[in-house]
Amino acid sequence: MNIKARLMIAAPLAVLLAGCGGHNVLESPGDSQFGEANRQTMMAQVVNPDPYYDESLSTSGELAADAIERYRNDDVKEPESIRTTNVGGGSGGSGGNSN
């Protein structure tokens, strides 16, 4: 292979490789917020080993013991019922005639 043929092959390859040289694959060009959702999710899963609370946490061993006894004696307090939907009273018609 002569020198002219080698240059014809090497020149386009050099141009293609030069385009790859300046791009950093770890950074998104022009977008500083790229990957922010992943970083926020990862930070939300990290537990603070020395947490600070605005008010002290109060617990009562006596209340916990009473709850355990009620559970063991099958005398658990029923939670109060809360309605989340209204059944009936709607006026939804089908719009069609039935004969």
C-alpha cells in the first residue's frame, strides 16, 4: 500500500477520533441537572446515624404493656369506622331507552 492510500484512510479516521476526544461520558453536555433524580433518591435512602428531633420522643412502657395484654386476651380496641365514599344517591343514567 502506498503512502497516498494510507493518508486517504488515516485522515477520515483522525477526524472521527478527534470528535470523540473532548466528550466526557460522565457529564451531560449543557445540562447541569442531569442525574439529579437518581442522586435525590439515593440520598433519601441514607439513614442519619445521629438524628436530631425538634421534640423529644416520648414512649410509655405501661401503655405498650397494656396493648400487648389486650392483644393476648383478644380484647383489642376496634378502630372507629371512617367512610371514604358515598354509596347511592347518585343520578347516573345510561341515557338509553329500554323497552
